[in-house]
Amino acid sequence: MKIQLLNKIAAIGLAELDDSYTVGEDIADADGIMVRSAVMHEMEFAPSLKAIARAGAGVNNIPIERCSEGGIVVFNTPGANANG
């Protein structure tokens, strides 16, 4: 599975992903995206995109309606920074 990073994600979190994941900033045709604060409203999504994970609370930087129409699951991690 290919995961594109749009912002710096803590190494401790990325360590949870095993060798079956290819993770990086320059990933083409990603299956998933991990984002913190990058604004994604004008971003083109690959047809392969299945999910967007927001590292933090809220999803205002993600085009939720467009994702819903395209069958892309969006989720966030409220409280993760406080727990860290």
C-alpha cells in the first residue's frame, strides 16, 4: 500500500506501519494520504486514493464533499497531539 505524506508525521507514528507500506512525500498514485495542516481543497486525487488520515482534530483542510462523492474515506485523530 502506498501512503503519501503531505506534512511531517512523527517517526513514532510512522513506525506503526510495517514493510507492506511505501511511505513518503513523493508517492504517485497513493492509496492513502496522511496530512496535518496542508490545505487539500485544490489538490487532484489519484483514482487509487481510498483514504485520507488527518493527524489532528478537524478536517477543514480536506474537501469532505468531494471525498464523499469519490468514495474516499476521511478520518481524523482528535486528541492525538494532547496524548503525545
